[in-house]
Amino acid sequence: MAADPPIDAILESIRARMAGDAPAAVPESPPPPPPVATPAPLPGGDTTLEALVRSILEPQLQAWLDTNLPEMVERIAQAEIRRLTGRE
């Protein structure tokens, strides 16, 4: 994969164009990456986009819930207890 052009070359190109000088060679951006190969079938034989997204997101969502859910439940429970006991 080709490296991005250095920032100095990009800035020089911009300065030359703004000054009205002859157009400087604009560094080309790297070509787009090749397309991703079709994923292997997931357990259970599912190869749908939904199944693929689910297989990627479930572990991330579980980690987020493990981190944030206890605090959320505690905060909501305390607010409900305050509301029920009239201590708002």
C-alpha cells in the first residue's frame, strides 16, 4: 500500500495554487484498498449481513453492558426509591 504524501508536499501545492503560480503536481492519494473477500459462513450456516453484524456487535455490546449497566441500574434504582419515599 502506498504511503500518504507528506504534509509538506500538500501544503506547497496549496500555496502554489493560491499564489497563482503554475499548478504544482498534486500528490495522488493512495488507491482504495481491495474489496474484502466474502466472509466464511458463521456457525449455524448463516452468511447474511445481519448475522455478520450481530457476530461482530454482540461481544462489543456485552462488554459495554458489563461496564455501564451496574452504574445505570444503581442510579435508576436510587431515583425510584427517592421518588417513592418522597425524598426528591
